[in-house]
Amino acid sequence: MRVRVPSPAPRFDFREKHRRTGGRRAAPPTKWLVKNLKVKSWSIFTTRLETISCEITNAISQPFPKSARAAREGGVGGGMPAPPSLLAFVPDKFSMNDRKRNVVVLIGGPSAEHDVSLATGRVILNALDKTKYNLTPVTINKDRKWLLPPPDRKFLSGDENKEEKSLVALETGNAIDKLKSERGADVVFIAMHGTYGEDGTVQGFLEMAGVPYTGSGILASALAMDKLKSSELFLFHGLKVPKYLNFSNKQWNKGKDKITTEMNEKISLPCVIKPSNCGSSVGITIVRKIDDLENAVQLAFSYDDIVLAQEYISGMEVTCAVLDEGGDKEPIALPPMQIIPKDSEFFDYHAKYTPGATEEITPPRLPAEIIKKIQENALQVHKIIGCSGMSRTDMIVSENDIFVLETNTIPGMTETSLYPQAAAAVGISFPELLDKIIQSAINRNQA
């Protein structure tokens, strides 16, 4: 059934009136408003328009139509018939940019990086511009339940366990459905680190539901999290990585003596033992004596079933962030940073997340040609993995050689995190950086 749309006043030309008023926006005459839209003034019309647009936003799961004409011709969102109120009140040039976007900030998760994710989420929620976004914080607890706050909840207390009684705990599918149907989610800002949040799992759920999300897609997220597969890719494309040996828990239990011998021959001590799938330097040990190997391996196995034994490279630890806004913009490498842990042997969990535990120098104390090569490596890694939105690649500079260690598709966003510091070095404020990351998600969804 076609909906009849009120026709415009035949003798009223908005563009002509616009020219006659010297470029000022002209309101239609009151008689036309009363006859066609049943309202008495332009201010009442705009107020009603805002109310209707909010109602429509909450009623559909897809982004707001680009124009009223598109709504009339193709319906709203995923093919729903356009409501008469929308057709009557939405101006032809109304777009998604004219309203506040509904952003879900997804935090927590079942991984060992749950607490870091909560801290990242708090910082992001505080920094996002409330005049641009309607924010919904959603915590995923360690049992993988999605905790949805009441509609009037505008902030996080920082302890979801104490407030869990006031939150609605849902399974993944039901939670995403509610975020689409009741909250009108335009974008999910993924602020979860480690497995489930950074390895492609939650990206897969959101992809299937058709909900745009920040950061990299399923495959890139999974590859970046898997230190073994990403190292193989880096080597294939000509990048330097530390020598490594990988083995499973089963292989270690059956032949640890053989693996130890092979490790001594291929890598020697000191070496770095780490779980293949984990972030934030969790489960990593630098082994300098053979007697410490067993404990280091068992620690790594407590986080993943595959362990990497890597050559220890002595040199300068650096990291380089990439900002990828998508659309017609190419990814850019932000200034690299030199990392100097003050009381840790390397850039471990404590050094990453304890304020004042690390000195960061931007740019590093290195020749210009080495700094340029670090940025080129970061861009190459970003493209090899297939990242989008953002990434941050950690490297070791040893003399004139640059070794790629790993890349992070969801870098930390706390007060001490490196990615926001790198953006600030080129004049990008933290709220502006978050805007760019959100816009990147929208650009990718519209591509």
C-alpha cells in the first residue's frame, strides 16, 4: 500500500527564497505548514521532526536512510515500508550525520585481559563526545554473558560484579538483537582485548547480525592474535622476525627433551616463551637458564594450547601505530615510540598498564631513515594482515635490523596507552581519534 505524501506548496520556491534572503535559511510560510503538515509554526515542525527521527532510529536496525526520497523509493533500513510520519516530516537532505549516533561500547570479556578492557572502556566512555553520540556500555562477563544496562544508564561504575543485579544478563544472540531493536545500535565500539574480543569471535557475531563495529574484521583479527600464523605471514612477505619454534601441549608432554634439544640448537638461551594466542604480554617469560624453562612453558600453556619459543633479540623496543579511516583515505603511520620499561625486564603487563612504569619517547632516539623504515614496516604489517580502523605493531631495533614481534588490532586506550599518545603527537586529540575510529567502521560498512 503506497503512502500519499503531502505535496509542497506549488508557488513556494525554497531556493528562490534562499537567494532573496541573502543566503539565510528560509522557513516555509505558516499557511503551507498548517495545510500540509498540520502544525502552526516552523519551530513546532522541527521539534516534531526530531521526535519522529528518534522513534524511527529505535525502530530499525539499519542506518537512517540517506534521504526522504530514498525512504519513499526503497523503504527504511533493510526494506521496511517507510512510515507515513517519516515521509511527511523528513526533509530531503536529512542524513545520519544530522542526528546523534547510537554507539555501544563493548568491554570486559572472558579473557585474561578482562580488567584491562574495563579500564579501556571507562576511558573511551568518558572521552566520547556526548553531543555526537548516545552511549550504551555493555559488559561481557567472564561467563560470556552480555550485561545490558537499563536505558537510562549513561556511565560505568567500574565494577560490573557489584552492579550485576541491576543489569540484564543475556546470551550473545539475544543481546545483539536487543541492541539492534531497542537501542538502535549504529556502531559497536569494541574495547575488549585478548581472546573473544580481539581474535575475531565477537567480530563474527556482529558480522552475522549486520551491525557495524570498530577495528579489523574477522580474518585480520584472528591472524593478528595468532602469533604463529602472523609470524609465518611476515616471513613470507620479507619482514624480519625472531627465530622461533612452536609446539603444542601434547607435543611437549610426549617429547619435552626432544623439543628442548631442538630449542637449544635453533634458538639457544636466552629465549622468550609465550602463548601463541594472547595479548598484553600475558604469559610471557624470558628464560635465561634451562632450569627455568619448564615453569615458563607451563605458564604459557595456562593461556593457550600452542606455545612459541622465540629468539631473544637484544635492542630497542619500539612500537608504531597506524590510523586507517577507510573510505578514500589511505592508512597513515603515526610517529613511532621508543619504549623504556623502568622496573621490568621487557614491556610486560606491569609496564604496559601501570602509570609511570614506562618511559615513552616520541620519536625514538634513532636516525631518520630507521624511523621511516619502522613506519613502513607498520604499514606493511597492517596491509598484510588486512587490518582496518587501527593497529599498533611492536618491533625490536637491533643495530640496523628491525624485527617485527606482533601487531595489535585493538590497542589499549587507557591513560597510559601508546596509541592515543602517538595520535596526540600529530595533533589528534583523544575524542577526535575516537571519532575517526567510529567513522572508519561506518565507512567500511558502507563500502
